[in-house]
Amino acid sequence: MTAPPEGKQLPYVPAPSPSALPTTRSGRGFPWRTLAVVLPACWILLAGWNHRWIGDDGLIYTRVVRQILAGNGPVFNIGERVETSTGTLWQWLVAAAALPTGKDPATVAVWLGLVLCTTGFVLALLGTLTLYGRPARVVPLGVLALLPVQATWDYATSGLETGLAFCWLGATWWALVHTGRSGRQLVPAAVLLGAGPLVRPDLALVTAVYAVVLYALVRPRLRHMLTALAAGLALPVGYEVFRAGYYGILVPLPAVTKEASWTLWDRGLFYLADFIAPYHLWLPLALVAALAVPVAAAVHDAPDGRRTLIIAAAPVAAGLASALFVTKVGGDFMHGRMLLPGLFLVLLPGFLVPLTRTTASALVALTVWAGSCLLLWRPPPTSDDGSHFVVDEHTGYVGATGQDHPVTQSAHAARTFLFAREVRRLQAAGERVVLIETSYDRKVEALPLSAQRHPGVRFAGVEARLGHVGVAIPLDETATDSLSLANPLGAHTQPVVFRKAGHEKPIDRAWVIADYTDPSPADSPAVRAARHALTCGAIAELQDSFRTPLTVSRFWHNLTGAWERTRLRIPADPVAAERTFCVK
């Protein structure tokens, strides 16, 4: 072979691999491959449509979208630069889709999530088909271990970023297969991989695994590698600079609230069991794992089989890492949601497999299991062992709204919560107050709102359900939560509750009174301590980082202090916080 000109590199050309596994017949005349892709895609589309809904956490996104569309920026409240959206890219996609249509962002989020989820499954199936050299006869095996799981249908919509996550996982798998086999299109693949942390921060694990595998397979020249690296890092690093300067911390605020660096194995294992047990998921997973041995052996003996096995191992490794991380940090309170990406990844190499007698027998067994899931095995409304708590959110919100498909903001606004009723009454009376929920849907307290601490705001509301309070209170007023997903002060406190994921940092009522009201002779010692602590050191600087007007100087100060600010933790007890941060 003639040596390439100076500075040029010959592209990698893989050995031909028409099929990794032998098939019994050519399959000519019957559209095996088309049906193997179309039927699973139709399943998730129809199942997601039948379970379409949006829950409270989806409404957190849509309030931010409404603020963006109103020209107020990516914030939950005007005048407070707080990033409540964990899926950064999702909020901007929903805003982009809602802008030309003028539709309710909640409904747009439901539709967009379903379309992206279905697209992700199609890309994943096509990627797996290509992995095995596009054999004539294939069967949807691994995907059949995912589709009957009710959580998959529930989070095809929900208003959350899960549909986008499925789309990204499908697209990156397709790119990994094509780039890993051909050695070409490394830069577009790098750009796609780089978007992972903006889909969800924890998807950085997938980005890292895929990037290592691509480098090992392609082995690009230094210049090409640096170009791909720069292209892949441009978007996430650029947004990280914006995030640090605009919001003042390095991660979305819910990541601080939920302490993504925790180790809570007992709660995480309870969450894992709550996902596996209702569907008897160990049955299809054991079957797929057993089938992987003969499939891998046949692939290894095929032309370029080693490369194919390395590509196939990448999503399995990434999926196991994802599931391990979710379990380590204590899981979630929504049934199955955080474990779905891991299951999707682990099953990806077997989504479609060439038809043989062995795979045909496995398909029959999986079909029996799938029928049992559809007819008999569903998750309970709640799982509660006294120490840990997981809930089937879809069932809960269908019951709470009284609608089979609560997909609009109005469906949630119509709920007859005590808090919402009091908001409407006090706003109609024109009172300047902060309304604080002191007991879940049983007791609220209205106090005079401080004009000095919150100029320009006539009404503020604080309750546990951030999505609901964001619907109940207009965009030009202040809505925040007692669980600290939108309250930086509470998010940076030390955790006090560990029973339910995302509910570990209920902010002490004394902090809320100190922040939203003027001093009073009736203040308790805890309130007086909180008022003092808010003026001291790092706590006062934290408040300034998101409430003072954004100038060049403020942006730079936020940017340079983001690391220390992200690490800041405050005692939950105001008296202890005063002792820690105030020099007497």
C-alpha cells in the first residue's frame, strides 16, 4: 500500500461483516428488519400515548419555560437566578417548541417527550441492527425485556427529560456503532456525546465510557483527536461557564439539594428492589445474560468480531455504572425513573438479534414474561417499609387530578389544595403577604411580606410541591418550596431527613420567616438567629450571588467563587448557623 501524503491519514475500513450470526434462511420476501424496528417503536408510541401525563416535577420545568418565553430568562422567579431544571437542554427544547405554537408548555412537554422517546427507540434499534451487519432475519429480543415495564410507558411523557434521555441514548448508540466500525465522523459523534451532561448531569458517565471506547477503536491522530475533543467539550464547558457566572454554582440547584455525592446504599437498594420486584425483572435479565454467551462466541468468530464485541460491551458497562451510581446515592422517590436509562443501556446490544433456533426459543420465553407483565405484574401505588418510600407518580397524579390524562397546566391548577385556595383568596384581597404551608395540605400561615428584602414583589408562596406552587402563583410573583429545590439557602443546608429521595432538606420555618418578613418583637430565638445569620459571611454572599442584579462584576464574582459556593453547607438549625458563620 502506498504511504499517505504528509499530514494525511487513511480512514479505517473494517472487514466485511454481513452477519455476526448465521440464520436459517435468507428471509428474502418478508420484511423482517423493517418489522423488527417498526413494531417496538409503535409499542412505545402507543403505550406512552395511553399513559400520557405531566406531574409536579414536570411543572417545575414548565414554569421556567414560561419565564423564558415571557422574556425573564431561565429562572423560576423574576429577580432570583436559580437553576431548578436538572435537564438543562430539555427546558430549552420545550421553550423552542412552545414558542412558535403558543401552546401550553405542559402539553408541549408531553408531546415532545413522547416523540423524542419514540425516536430514541428507533435509533437504538437501527444501531443494534447495524452492529450485527444488518442480517436478513432479526427478532426484537432485548427491547422486549424493556417495553412491558410500566415505568417505561410512564416516563415516555411525564413532562420530565426522560424522553430526551432515551433519544440521546439511542442517538449516541447509533453514532458509537457507525463511528466505531468505520472510524469516520468522529467529530459529530463527539459533539453528540458532549451534550450528555446537559441532558442530565449523571449521563456524563455514559459520555465518559463511550469516549474511551471510541478512542480505543479509532485511535485518531493527535490533531484529529484534539479537534474532536474541542468539539465535544465546547457546548458543556461553554454552558458551565454561563452557569457558574449566572447562577453562581457549578451544578443545577437540585443536585445540591439531593447531594449527588452521597452514599446511601440501604435506600438505593430499596429503590432498586422496588423497580425489579413488581415485574420480576430478574427473569428477562437472566435470560438475556445467558443468551449473551453463545451470541458473543458467534460474534467473536465473525469477521471483525473483536471490534463488534468492544462496541457491544460499551453500553453494558455504561448501564451498569449508571445503575450503580443511582443505587449508591439513594435512588429516587419516583418508581423506576432513574433506573430506566441503565436498563435501556444494558439491553441495547441485544435490542435486535439475528434469528436462530436459540434466539427464537428465547423470544418465546420473553413473550410469555411480557404477557405476564401486561396482564398481571404492575407496581404498587406506594412502597413503604417505614424507613424508605417510593411512589408510582403516574397513578398518583391520575387520582389527584381526577383525569385519566392530566397533560395541561389547568388540570393541576384546578386541584383543590388548601394552599391554592388561600393564594386565590389573598390575591383577590390585594394583600401583600408571604403564604407559608406549615402542614401538608392542612395548615397555612400568612405573614406580612418584607418590602425591603423583596422589593417589587407583592406576593410570595412557600409549600412542599414546587411544581404546584409554580402553577398557583403568577410569574411576576415569588414561588418557592420548603424542600429547597428552588431555595438556595435551604439547598445548601445540611440534610436532616433520609426517608424519601429529594426530600432530605426541608427548610426550617425560622429561615423562611427571617428571609421574607421584617423583624418583629414577637420573633422567636430561632428567627432572630436566622435574621442575623443571613447577614453573615458566606450566607450573605450566597444570597447576593443569586439576588443582586447581574453585572459584569457580579458575573465574574459568581464565576470565580462558584467552586466554594457549591461546596458551602450550612447547619439546618439557625442557632447553630449563627454560631458557625457570625463572628461575635
